[in-house]
Amino acid sequence: MMARSLDVYLHRNLVGHLIQDDGGQLIFDYVSSWVENPSAVPLSQSLPLREKRFTRRECRGFFSGILPEERKREIIAQNLGISSQNDYALLDQIGGECAGAVTFVFSGESLPEERYRYRELNDEGLTNILRTLPSRPLMAGDEDIRLSLAGAQDKIAVHLSDNKIFVPLGGAPSTHILKPAIERFEGIVFNEAVCMRLAQGVGLPTAKIEIRRVENIDFLLVERYDRQLVPLGISPFTGGLFGSPALSYGTQRLHQEDFCQAHGVVPEMKYQSEGGPSLAQCFDLLRRVSSVPAIDLQNLLDAVFFNVLIGNNDAHSKNFSLVYYENVTLLTGGKTTRLAPLYDLVSTVYYPGLSPKMAMNIGGEKVSDKILPKHFEKLAETTGLARKMVVQRFWEMIDKVSAELENIVIDHRIACEVTALIKKRCELFRKRRL
């Protein structure tokens, strides 16, 4: 096998080369011009700026973490005629519009110009995509579409403009993630909608969602927290107040990475029981890198408690992320690292066939239904937080969730059942305070 190379861009900056060597192994090198740039930032907390190259063991956690997982990864590889184990080949084929602000371009080719193109989807086109996603994940193989999203669920990155849905072409940035219903999990769109709106209602930073339906297919439209509108300049063709010129806007990528990537852990080891990060490691990461650790540590703690109450046992380290703000608007400057808004919130206990074990244990307890106040005290000890504050904050979260449940009104049977289940769980944990 001959060595091959992909140019790796962060925003529009060439930062390094992802190499598949003669033996098929993955290697990553930062380019010297980026390492020596005083404004340079690393791609990941697990890939600090340095001249020395990164081995496969050191870099695969970040790069593999950009790609889809499990069966979706296998289907995409089959459709593209490549090995599902070949991270390099997958990134070559679908690494155009990815999570965060990273883009992969075959070495020697130019980064696509910012003349972004989109293809509008009418109801028929959208329906067709939703029905074929199980057999054609991420539309991989369609001409001029290079999209990659992590995870094992069917989803597609889209651009929303004037309430119309478009498919990004040629590496154009998306604004939303579209998540259709899953046959195996009845009503999961409404389950997730309840949990996401509930999280937002109790004050947790949470990605915005909207329930939509086309033909007879329900889907969730999730606004990307790693994309934002930024002013590009004055448009003489857009009338503002009293006919004055108005600002025109464009979509700006924000870089991000999940906690697995930040720890350099490969996706297949995302669960703590398989070697993935623990809650103690997640809190330690935030304490080290967050620009506002006091707030982000509190938000992460609240998110842990929230997941216990809704029965989200699948809250693994790929479901928590860091987002990097770096000179992304004309109004603010500097570099800021924050805990990303919450996403992928689902009451997994609603589906009896799923494991009752939590992805990350709490105070040594692996099953959320068995958690007692002593486990929160142990969590405080292992995370370096004040014991009294941690326990008190859990009781406060119960009160917040119980009160906010009254405001969640989604006219669907599954939504009502999930709401009732969460209410019952709150009552169960409240009794353990006595």
C-alpha cells in the first residue's frame, strides 16, 4: 500500500496532515507554520500543538470520533466500497461537513471556496431521504455530498433557511441535524422532544429542537450549537427599517469535540465499563480547560442529575462536548472554551429492552434506579465538589423537573407516557430523602 495524505483544515486554516502510511496505519502531523503561529489552537485537547507526529494510538480517538459508529459505519463503508475499519478512507469520502470546524481535503486539492451551494428538498425529496437513510446513512455516495456525523442513529445534516430544508453541497455548512423516527424504538422523536424541552425548561443549556412531520414520518429538527449566524456585511438589497440597508448573514462553524475525543478515547470504548471516561475524568477535564469552570462544572453536575431523573442510562462521554469560540463574530474576540449545550437526551428506561446500567456510574453505583444519597456523596468526593452542595442540588433538581413537567405539552401518546414516567421517577427519588 502506498502512503496517502489528507490535508486537515480548522476553519479555513491548514493545520496538519492525516496520513495513512505504507502499512495502513494512521498518523497525524501538524504543519510547522501552524505550530509556530502565535494564534494557533490545537485540534483537540488530546492533540496538543507539537512538531512531533502523533501515532495511530495517539490520534485515532479524535479522528475516528468524527465518524458514524456501529452498523451505520458498516453500511456507509459497504456503499462506498471501502473497509469499515479504515478511518482514513471514510474521512476521505465523507469528511467535508463534520462536527466542529474541521474539514478534510485530499492532499494537493484546494479547500472549497466559500461560495456555498445547497439543494432544496421538497416534501417528496425529504420523504425519500428519510425512507432511505437506514440503507444509505448520511446520503454517503450521493454526488457532491460529504457529510459526517458521529453516533449510531440515523440522521442527516441539513441547512434551514426561510423555514425550508436544504442539503449542503460541496462542504457547505449545515445549520441543523435531522433525526427521523426509529422503528425499533417507538415514538423516540417524542421521547427526545420531551427530554430536550424539559432540560431547557429547568435552565440547562440545551440545543433547540422542533418536531416536524412529512408524509407519515415524524422527525426532530435539532439546531446545531456548533454553527451560528454571523454578520457578513451590509447588503444593499435587503431593506431594513425605513428602507435602510441591512446586515447580511452567513453560517459560521464553531469547533467542538466530545469528551471521548478530548480524552483521546476511541468511540468503541465510550462506555466507562469498556475503558471510557468516568464522571470524575469529565469533571476534571472541565476544571482544566473551561474558561468559566464554576458555571460549567455546575451545569455538568445538573446534567448528571437530570439524566438520572429522566432515566437516560446512555449518557456516555460522547454525549458531552466542549465548544470552542474563537473570534467568531465581529462583536467579540478572544478564545473561549465552554461545556456545549446538551443533546441526545432520551429516557432510555422507557424501552424495557435496553440495559438498566448507566454509561458512567455515579458514586460506584451502575444502575440509576438504585441510586441513594450516599452515592451522590461519593460522587462529590471523587469529583472534588462540596458534598453538601452536591446532595442539595439533586433535591433542587427534583423540584425543578417536577414543576417543569406541567409545562411540557406534546400531543402524542409516547410524550404523555414519558412525562408520566419521569414524574414517577421524581417521586421515587424524593422519597429517598426521608
